[in-house]
Amino acid sequence: MATAKKSGLFALGLLTLALCLLPLRAQAIVLDWDSVNYSSGSFSQSFDIDSGNPGNDVTVTVTGNTGYFAQNINDNSNLTGGYSPAQQSLFMNMNYNRENQFITVTVTFNYAQGVEDVSFSIFDIDRSTDRNDSGYTDNIVLLGKNLNGSLVAPTTITTHSANETVGFGTNIYVRGTTGASDTAGSGNADYTFSGTNAITSFSFTYGNDSSSPSDPGNQWISLFDITYKPRVPEWHPGLIASFACMMMVGVRRLFF
């Protein structure tokens, strides 16, 4: 009888442990600019936003012609993308003096297996309403990088009435076509890297379309909240606790 009880307890323990160790689908993580503080003027900053991943989870780095920021890069609600109430986004106000100047913003996900189901928006990609060959035409070239280090295009890019996509594949980009209000969603471009094809980072260059004049003037965009799912197993603490309780109950029944 004791042997049967021990065998039953052993089988129960194995079953429960197996359930505990089954990887569950990772929950979505959000880099929410209302919940973090970007240091004004910084060209590199990391954020610890995922309690299931030790250390910093996302790093934002800005390179290129950074001397042409008209004001410090910062998270604020200067551009709202049509959201009400207004939310913060990472604001970049540039004053390039040549058409071939640009900055590159790189968002790196600090996960060994990368991340998937990435989505975000860039606000206010538009064209100067008083252009007449004397104003800017926003141009955004954005690509991801997979686990092999190869460049990959977004799964989808959804443009709105003040911008359009040009090209295809890894040669695709978004450019402004008309003016957009700072509080409207007409200048938004919505990006996704969908499915299980993991990426480790994405980067975009922000400059002007080749048709812009030599001194395109002051222009701005902002990067809105970034949602992603880690491509790693996450263990359910409730199942682990259940395993411990069931084992204790089994031991008690067996020996007492």
C-alpha cells in the first residue's frame, strides 16, 4: 500500500512539474512614454520595463546629424497623433540646412531570442504646407534586424492622408505629401513586425525627400509607444505554487 502511494505521489509530481515547465505565450510589453522618463537631450537611453527579463529591456540610440536638433530630444505631448486625451511620445524637432542630412533612431530589444509582434506609430510625417520649393518633405526609412543580423521590412505600414509609402521590400519608405496638424492623426504612419519572425531591433532614418530644397527649414516627428512580445518562455508562478502545494499535500497523506 505504501509503495502504491509513493508511486502515485511520484506520478502526480511529474505531471504537475511538467505543467509548470510548459512555456506560455509571452504577454505584451509596452514602452509607454507616459510611464518612463527620457532624459532631455540624451542620445542613448535604456529602460527596464519587463519584470520577467533581468536588466534593461529596450535601448533607444540616436546617431547621425544630431547637431541639427532645434530643441532637445525629449518625451512630451507636443504631437498627439489624434489621441485624446493627449499622450506623450518621443519628440524630435530638427532644423536641417541641407537636403541630405538625417538622424538615425535605433530601438534595440535586449532579449537573447529577440521579440515578435512589434507595433508602434510615428506621428506627423508630412510636408510643409507653404513649401513652394522652400520647405521640408519628411522622409522615414525604417527597417528591422532579425536574429541573423539581416535587414527585414515591416510586415505592414499603414499611412494616412498626409503621407504615402514609396517602393517595396527593404527599399520601402514613407514620405509626407501634404501638411498635418500637430494634434491630428493624418500624419501618422503605423508599423508592425507581425508573427513569429523575431527581430532584435529596428532603425529609422529621418530626413527629407530628395525633392526638398537645400535649406528645408524646421520640421518634427515623434515616436509613439512601442508594443512587443518577448520571444522567450515565461514560467507561470501560479503553476509553480500549485506544484509545491500538491507535493506538500501528497507528502502529508503519505506519511501522516
